[in-house]
Amino acid sequence: MPQLSDIEVAKRIRTGTIDNLYFFYGHDIASVEAYTKRLTAKVVPSENQDLNLHKFDGKDLDLGVLGDVCEGLPMFSERTCVTINDLDIEVLKKEDLSYLQNILSDLPETTVVIIYSTGINVYKSKTRLLEKTGRFAAFCAKNGVACEFKFKSQNDLAKIIIAKVEKQGSKISKSSAVYLAQKTLCDMLITNNEIAKLCAYANKREITNADIDLLCSTQVETDSFRLADAIAKGDAKSSFNILDRLYADQLDTVTIVGGISSSFIDLYRARLARDSKRTYKNAAEDFSYPKNLEFKIQNAYRDCSGYKTDRLRKCIQYLSKADLDLKSSKTDSRIILEKTITKMLIR
């Protein structure tokens, strides 16, 4: 079976189409965990899990014990479920990996094995798996199901947010759901935590942007874009107000400079795309933006029309010098940043 999307996996679980082997991984850890729990409950009902659910930690996996458990028959249940969390394929010896694959390629019909990664790195780059892990994913896809859980786009996540909020008895508009998705950088794990807080606070009423601003943790990338946008517009008051908020959240100056620099690079790339008659989608593809961060270049493309390319380039140069000064000068870091922002505000 080829690699499946999370939507395809969800459909198979919902319709009761169960395979013997699963490999779940991806940047969206919350979804990896959620699908593992959902599949486990489908394979072995909760009342039968004491005897038929076997959980292994991949860090100290005993392959002999695993083989015995996989060969065992279920007791008072249709299937046995075996879960293995954080199995680091990269560190397995060649003979151990071969032994593992022999077990997994010949599973009894009554055994389901779910291997899922939540606390180890499986990526060589943003989108490419480590070499041995990539080959193992292909093996799992051939013998069962492999699924990569990517971060959702802001619109996809907004739909999920609306459904989750309504399930807890509150409401949220589509625009506010998109705003929350952007504020959490489309990270499902962070989003779930924020939804729980917002629903408890709203107490059945509609959740607003003001609620989100009041309760949700600041992600430096989102406020950094607002700061970069205010600087590019020459709005000194807003610029220093946003900077005060960032410091109030106890962010260090190097992190703030990194965030502002990233946002100005988004604006610069968007401006170049506009100049070249290309869309924000083209720019996202050209500069390899992951799906969950595509909104950054989309927002930059929307807002950059009034900014001159030369000015954006000069601002990036100022920030580059500030980064160097922060790492080599004994001057107070906040003074360095405030001087840099003042220079950038001069048109």
C-alpha cells in the first residue's frame, strides 16, 4: 500500500479497514498522538486493553519480547494491538533492523503494530526523512500503512478549530479561527491547549479576537511580523509598543531580532514576487515555505505593495548588523535594538 494522507487514514479507521502495520510520524505531533489513540481504541476496545494492548518504548525495545508478543493470540478480543513509541531507526544495528522487519513483514492477521514518533527527530531536512528512516517508512508503506502528519494550512486548521470549539459548547467565527491558527503557527499541539483555555474562559459564549489576544501565548513570529509591518510603515508609536510587549513576554533580544529579520525577509521576498508578476503561491513554492507557515508569505504579499524594495533591503542590512553587534558588543542589547529600529523608521 502506498503512503497515505492523514485524511485517508482517518477514513480507513472510521470505516473499520484495519491494517496490520502502521508507521505514524511528522511535525504535527499532536495529530500523531491523536491518531495513534484513535486507532488503538478501534483495534482493541477499552474494556479489552488490559490483556490485548502492549505498549513498548522504542528507546529500550527488546526485539525478542516484541516478537513473542506479536505472535501471541488475543484474549477475549478480535485483535492484539502493539504500540512502539519513538523507535529510532537510525541507531538500530543492521542485524536488529533486519530482525525487526522480519517480524513486521509476517504479522498474524490478529496482530496490529503501530509505530509512532513523537519525541525523536526523523527528518534530515524540513521535508526529507533521514536515510534509514526513509527506507523504513517505505517498508511500512509496502507492508501496511505509513502516514506523515504535516502541519495544517491556516484554513484547514480553522475548520478543525471551529469544530472543536463547538464540541465544547462555544462558538468562534471563521476569521477568529484563522487568527488563532496564525497565532499558534498552525501547530495542533499548541492550538489544542489554547482552545481548552479559550472555551473555559468564554463559558459558552462566542470566542473573539480580543479573547485570543488576552489568553493565548505569544508566538514571536506573529508579533514580529506586526513589528516589521509597523516599522516598514514608519509607525514609530506602534513599533515601540509592540517591542515593549515582546520584552514583557520575557523574550531575549537575539530572539526578537531573529523574528523581525525573518518577517522582513518575508516582506522582501513578497515584494520581489510582486515585482516579477508572481503570486504568493509562487513565492511560497520558490522559497520552500512549509504549509503551516505559508500564511506568512501570503500576509507579506498582501501588505508589501506600498513598500519599496530598496528600503526593505536596507532594513535587512540594519538587522544583520544588529545581530552582529549583539554577539560582539558589550552595549546593552535593548539599546542596540532600539537604535536599529530608529534607523529603520527613517524613510
